[in-house]
Amino acid sequence: MTDRTAEASGSRTWSVIDPRSVAAPETTLAFGGLLTVLVIWLVPAVVVAGDVPPIPVLAIALGTYGLLAVATRSVVPSVVAAIPVLATVNADVPLLRGPERTVDLAVVIGDLAVVAGAVLLVLWLFETDASASIRTPRELLGRSWRTIGWPAAFLAGFAIWALLGAAFATHDPRTAAVFGLTQLRYVAYFVVAAGLLAVGYATLRSLTGAFVLAMIGHAAFALAQFANRGSLGVSTLGETPRSNELTIVLLGHAMPMGRFLGGLVGNNAAFVSLALPAVAVLVWMVADPDLTARFRLLALSGILFLGTFCVPLSQYDSAVLGFAVTIVLAVMLASSRYWPPRYRAVFERERPRLLGTATAAAVGMAVIVAVVGADLVLDVFPLVTGDNLETRLADYRRAYALALDHPLVGYGGGNVEPVAAEIGFSDDVAIHSIVYSHLAETGFVGLGLWLAAVFAIAVRAIRLAWSDAPDAAVATALCVGALGFLAIALLDQIWDNHTSMGAFWLFAGAIAGRYRAWTRDRELSMR
């Protein structure tokens, strides 16, 4: 937080906010750890052991957390910590049940934390000292635009386009409308995270630290699921109710398991998609010389712990590829400070060209897989097979053909899965690729808006990662984690996971807010 914001915080009239706790990332981490223990460990333990309804227990835990925050005058760090922790928990309350095999309109537990964050921003706005430079609504809009910018505009455009497309949905307009409303949820996550970082209430370090603690908590819960050899029966809290059998081989022992492994994130695909960014951040922590040896050792243990569940227990080939991408890039970038000066200078000078080469190589690999065949190409990688990828490639071609039939608004958000087999897909399953899913269901315009949002935030993230900002290394780790996340998103069905997409756009907003704060401080220093 800048000195300017800290001074503004010093004259707050809202008594439960302690300015010192606002500026202390360790307070945020402490509340993040507390909430992880309460929601991800203690509440399920009480529900399973006492055979009691989960919602009242969860409400008591959250109420206790809130009372502690008020009693310690730590409302801001407690809310900041709650946003990334609760965003990883898939507990929800359905408001409108959709038809079978479609999405429901629901309030997710992470929404409560985001609303609390929005309230903090509104209170900040009405504080005389903090908002003294904002004199008119036009100035407020201008400052907001400079903070969230084009990424939020494109993402909101995608959500609105999906809502408009509901009127033309081929199968079920209601499901398409719910799909569009769900995308608006991610806009809110983006805007609130960006605002909290822009005004100095949160930092990239505190936000990512709380997120990593939550993912380690989910991994520990997954360990309990694995030991139980089945679901623990707390699907209301976010545990997946699905139980299709898989065989997991661990240390030479084959164990029949279900697809419940993933803590309270929702399912194992969602868990892995969020574990990869957590691993990237932990790699940065291991290489950070400013951290003590104890914290670096704990970070290394976290990598091994999460990695154990990412690779052998997830049973997703795309998870193996995403994990490999994350580890290799994270280690390479985190260790660059220890390279010989000559090689480090070459690397920093050639970074744009290297990024372009890596992108071209990834696109080339995708083309080779499509032309030569998934089995022949992917079977050369250890722990990876292309057994079902040929089927997915056929579904991708069908998705493209469906988009040609409905080029503007698509088939309708969430409309493919219920009738997929009837319209030429391999089975009644969702399209296992966020790109082809958005293409088929929202048309070329919808996909274009979504990709524009991703590209716009990627530009800001890369500029921040290669800047002289104090937390540039954290931004770099998040960039690497995002690549691993997108590697999974391109090959798996995660668009309907509230946790996966919510956390992705939450940290995209955090990047946008931090980028705005960095550019603002740089402009002030040049005056």
C-alpha cells in the first residue's frame, strides 16, 4: 500500500477498521489460514462426525469468523482473505434448478465474500480523505475505467452477449440466460479484486498467500477422501456428488476410486486447475531470498504435497501436461536471478521473442496433434495417453461446424450438453474445451469477446511481471499458473466450475488493479 493510501486510512471514522491491519499482509494471511481451517476442515469434520445439517454449521463458522474480525478491528484483511479462500469452495445454494445436465442459477459461497469486498469499496468511496480527489461522477468513472479497463469491458461484453443470445437459444433459453448471469458473476469478481488492489486494501502477496493456503487445505481434504476410498458425503459444502469409478495406481497398488478427489473445490478437474497456479506461487516462494529458510522449506513441501495429488490422483492427462508446463516455466523463471549475468542479460533482452516462439510452438503442437493424430503424438509423453483425445478432436470439429450454423449468438450457453448426441457429438457431455464450448454456444462474436478479455489482461500481466514493481515476481508466478490453467481449460470441461473460473477472473482482476497502482505510482514519481 502506498504512503498516500496509508495516510488516508489514518483518519477513518469507521471504528472497526484498524489502519495498521490494512497495511499488514501477515494479518490477511492469518485470517486466510483461519478461514481455511474453519470452512475446509472443521465444518466438514463436524458435519460427518455429528451427522448434522451442513448449512447451519457453515453459518456458525462464518459468523464466528466475522465476529473475530470485528473484535480485532481487522475487517479489511479478513474480507480480503475470505475472497480467495471462499472462491475455491464450491458450496452453493441453488436459486433456480435447471433442466437435467444443465447449469443451475445459484449463490456460491464466494459471492458472499465478493459482496463484502464491494461494500468495503463503497465505504472507501464515501470516506472524505480517501476520495478527496474524486469530485464528480465523471471523475469516478474515469478512475474506475483506468483500473479495470478493457479486460472488464470485454468480459462484461461476453456476459451480456450470452444473455442476449438466450432469446435465440436453440434448445433452452432459460439455461442460456443462467449461463450469461454466471458470466456476470465473474465480472463482479474481476471488478472487486481490481478495486481492492487499486485502493491499497489488498496486495498480490496477501491475496495469493491466502489462495495457496486454501489449496493446501483442499489437498488435505482430498487426502481424507482418498483414505476413505469414497466421498465423505458433504456435497452441499462443495464435494462433488459424482462417483464414476476410476482405478488409481499408487505405489504399485491399484485402488478403485471415484471422481470425488478434489477437496471442496467441486471435482478433480477443478482442483487441478487451481492447484497449478498455487504450485507456481510456491515455486516463487522457494526461490525468494527474502523469505526465511523455514518458509522456503514449507513452500517446497507444499509443491510436493499438491503435486502428489495433481499428477497421480487426478487421472486427467491434461492435468499432467498442465502440471509439466507450470513446473518447467515456474522453475525457469524463478531461478533466472541465479543465472550467470551473461545468460540472464540475453534472456531479459530476448523475452518478447522467446514468448512469441513459445506461443508459436504451442500452436504448432496443437496443429500437429490435429493432423497427425492424438494417439501417435501424445503417447510419447510419460503418464499421458491420447486414448480419448481423438474423440474430443472430433467433438471440436463438430463444435466448429455448429458455430458455422449459428455464427452470431451460437447454440445457446449451456445448451449443447443435454442434446449433444442428438446434434452429432460423441455423447451427451459438455464440450471439453472452453474455447470450443464458447464458440459453439455463444458464436464467433461471443468467443471473440472472451478471448479479447483474456488477451487484454495477459498484456497487463506480462507488463507487470517484467516491470520493476516490488511484486513483479508474484505476477510472474501468476502468469505461469495461468498458462497451466489454460492448458487444462483447452482440453477439459471447466467452464461450468464456479471455483475454476471464479478464481481465474478474480486474479485477473487483481493483476489489473495492481497494474493500475504501479502505473499510477510510476507517473507520480516522474513528476
